[in-house]
Amino acid sequence: MLTEHETHTESSPQSQPESSQRNPPESSQANPPESSPQQHRGLPPDRPQNPPPARDGSRFRTPVRTGEVPGGRQAPPAPQPLGARRLWPRSFADRLTSPLPGVRALARVAREGALRPSSDALREVADIPREPGPLPAADAATVAVTWAGHASWIVRIGGLTVLTDPVWSRRIPGTPARVTPVGVAWEDLPPVDAVVVSHNHYDHLDAATVKRLPRDTHVFVPAGLARWFRKRGFTSVTDLDWWEGAELPGPDGGRVRVDFVPAHHWSRRTLTDTCRSLWGGWMLTEERGRRVYFAGDTGYGHWFAEIGRRFPGIDLALLPIGAYEPRWMLGPVHTSPEEAVRACEDVGAWAMAPMHWGAFLLSGEPPMEPLERVRAAWAGTGRPREDLWDLPVGASRVLPEPR
């Protein structure tokens, strides 16, 4: 019988059944080698496939509306019905782009103590920036984000409030307690219209937080994860495959398009459900075409360029920069700061907001290193400093109006 409370460390994948180690589909390819420590202040040598378009004098060009087909691109598929009950394969292991570590890798991690910063490095926790403040005023024309910490964002878009991977708990199974408080108190949240979940790891899907949501909240989850929410009484759960989307009604007759996109990661919540549900990121598009891309948990790889090709004109990419050491183990499933900057360029996003650092210490790098490295990597691109939205925990920022 599956038990939700099996201890699980998200950043320490365990061995999987032989069937889960099949070759990935033809469209997949191996991740490129990680840059050496000497390259930390620059980007990997290959250039991204989808650099941002040239600026036209304003910070954001007028974006493409959902459904348009610039440059011969295909229009997005028809939206899936909200709350439809669907049948899925028993396993999604064929979507893996790298084999998961086995018993020897886990033994090495345990022997080396590689998933915890040194005691000296832990002193940096006090330096993690935190500036909680009131949420910005938002109407149907506003696109704004507030970083609650880790991968939890409050996204205001198209008149709706959307939470990403909401984790408001101080402790989650299998990991040390969070080192910075959540940036926004639960009671200070506006009414939540929808939740998007990237995958089922405990630091992204928290049962205690989910329990606080009204059961009629619209929930968007990867294929195979809807049952988890329906068992807890949620009445509008939409599970999607990669490249599928749905539409959520907004105020004044508007709509927000929610698309599920690939990621280089994996899933497991118990010892017996490895890759039984899918994993990925989410694209939120409002009626005027402004787009926010939430990457979830992911390593670096070919999917970013394809996401940029299918979704041109991304205004903001929320990308993970932490939980990356040791690279020999975590490289396939967690981007380094340099890889996150490269991913931002691959998807063609105008701005990048780092996440997945400074809340839970899931790996061996010093607590402040992700922020320092992402700033250096961004500077190395020559892009405007103000387009790196390195927000303190609890801080907000509003996208400018398109022109």
C-alpha cells in the first residue's frame, strides 16, 4: 500500500526498476557536460538557440497573442476540458532524459556527506535576502509575481491569482527545516483561483499546504497526479501531458491559457511509485499574449529551446538555480546558476527570476552561492541588469505594460 509519508529527499533520487531505465525517446538527448568550476563566472561554451529578439526601444515588445502562428509556427492545440478524468500509462519512465542514480551513487553521497553545506558555509543563512511586503495591487491588466520562497510564487495574471508549487510548511518529509520563513503569510494571500504543480516531490507538493486550499480551487497537475488531489476532495483537477493546455476563465470574460511543458527531471513520492506521474513546467498566457514561464524542477537540456520555439515572446522565466551540488549526481535534474541563465536565453525570455534556493538546503553548495553565481553569469551575457529579477524572499515585481 502506498503511504504518502515515506521519507523522501527530493534532491537524492534512488534506484528505479529496470523498466524505468529504458532508452529515452528519439526526441531526447543527453545533457551537455557541466561547466568546470573555473567557468562559474561565464556561460557554457555553446550559444543558445533562441536568444531574445532585438529590443524596439521599450523594455517589452508587444507580445504574440495566444493562437497566432508567427513564422509558420503551429498554433497551440485545442484546450483540454477542465476537470476531465483521463487514463494514463502506468509509468512515465520513458520520458527520462538521464538514468536515475543507483545504489552505488547513494552510498557515495552518504559516505561523503555531499548533500549538506559545511558548518562554515551554514553561517551564510543569515545573509539570504528577505523583504516581505504587501502584494502589489492587481487588476485584469496586471501581470505580477511575488516570491514566497523555494518554488512557490504568487502569480497575478489576467485578473487571476495562481500559486506555483505551494509549500507554506516549515518542515517537509525527508529534508531539513526551511532556513528562511515563507515570504507571504497564508492569511495575507488574496483568494487563490488556481494552483499549478510541477511534480510530486515533497518540496513541491506539500500535503499540509494543499489541505489549506478551498476544495473548489482549480488545480493543474502533471499526467497521473490528479488522483492524489481528488482523493483529498478537490473537485476541479486537470491533469495534462506535455504540450497540452487548458483555459481558465478570468473576470470580465477574459481567459488565461495554462500549458504544461517538458522538464528534465523525474517523480517519486514513495518507494514504489517512481515515475508513475509526469513532471514538467507551466506556461501562463493572458489574453494580450503576455507570458510567464514557471520551469518547476529541471536539469539543463534540449527542451528549453523547443519551449522557446513553441511559445515565442515569453516575458518572464521563473527558473531554478539551487540544489545543484554535487554535479555528478544532481546535474541531470537540477540546473546550475549558469545553466539557468542559459535556459533563459534558450527559451527567449525577456527577464529571469531565480528560484529554488534560499529556503530548503537540499544539497552541498553554500547557501549564498546560487545568487552570487547567477548574478555573475547574467553579467557575462551583457544583458541589462534590471532584467534579472533576483528578488528577496517575499518581494514582488510587476511586468511593464506592453507597447
